[in-house]
Amino acid sequence: KQEVTQIPAALSVPEGENLVLNCSFTDSAIYNLQWFRQDPGKGLTSLLLIQSSQREQTSGRLNASLDKSSGRSTLYIAASQPGDSATYLCAVLRNQAGTALIFGKGTTLSVSS
Amino acid sequence: GAVVSQHPSRVICKSGTSVKIECRSLDFQATTMFWYRQFPKQSLMLMATSNEGSKATYEQGVEKDKFLINHASLTLSTLTVTSAHPEDSSFYICSASPGTSGRHEQFFGPGTRLTVL
């Protein structure tokens, strides 16, 4: 059974710091991995998607890496801003189309100005 | 990216009533949609997979007679919480994937906050 773990559960940093969020999964047979952002009481915003054949994806100040063999992914946020404060969720797609994402519990990030 | 909508965004109801939540894919067709539930400070837990034109597939521990799912078209899935009770109060969120690009990226609706009094 696929399990997704995110460390740390919460993180507080001052504005401007670079930070790394970690995600691990127990079954390396994944189709892709997605990172999402969730603001309190809101839905999910997709940040980055990494296909199983890819090593990393970048979007602006965000960079996500994937090491499928070791079951790990990281989300790197450069030059953090107060607006980055949210919960970041990692999720893996188990096989292919038609199957649901399996989510970690998230990392709640707080960036102080 | 693709857009998924949900309606209503928030609903408050009395115990014993039924509540219907709609999930629509606005700019793509989805043969499969997914319904999740999220309790405060918890992650999303898959409730069921909604399949267009056929019965939904429920996760273990989810009562199919209590959480009725209908996927009547390629752009609409509904979740009906029947005889709602306070313990059903939660954040319900759906997702869908266009599935045409090969990326199988899933897009999520904005969620529905259900409060049962």
C-alpha cells in the first residue's frame, strides 16, 4: 500500500530564506508526482507535476525534484515571501489514468516579514 | 490549466437532511472524477472514484449508501450526503484529469465546506 510522508509538518522562516520541503513515498511504481498548495479553507492549486521519467521541474521560484528509485521528492522554494505561507501537499499517482492521487499530510509553511 | 468547479462552496444543514454537491469540469471532459474528504489539519482522503456511466468505486470504510455518487455526463459528477449527521461535517473536494496530454495531471475544485448542525 502506497504511503506518502512529508517532513517537516510545519516550518517557520523569515522572509528571503531559501527552503526545502521533503516528500517520501513507499512504492516507487508511480506514474507521476504533484506538488500542491492549499490556503486555509480553500481548494488545491497545482504547483508542479513531475512525470516518473523526469528528475525535476521548475516554475519561477519553485523547483521540484524526483528520485523515484529512492522514493523521494523535494520542493525547493527560493527567496521565500510572506505570500508563500500555506500548506504544501505532495501527492503521487499510483499507476496511470483512472487511479487517484495519494496524498501526504502536508507541510504548513509560515514566512514572516 | 484545466478548470474544475464545485457548487455550493459552503452549506449548512440540519441533521437528517441530504445535501448534494456538484463537481464540474468546465473546459474538458472527464470520464473519471475523484471525491476526497478533508478533516481539519488532515490530508485529503480519497472517498470514491466516480466513473461516467457506471457505478462509483468506493474506498474501504466509505458507506456507498450514505455517500451517493452520480456521474451522469462527461463534465458533471455529484456527491449526495444522505441523512447527514454532525460527524459528516468536513471539507469535500473533487478532482478530474483531462487525460488527453499523457501527463494525467489532476485538477481540483475549490471544495465544499459542509457543516451539519
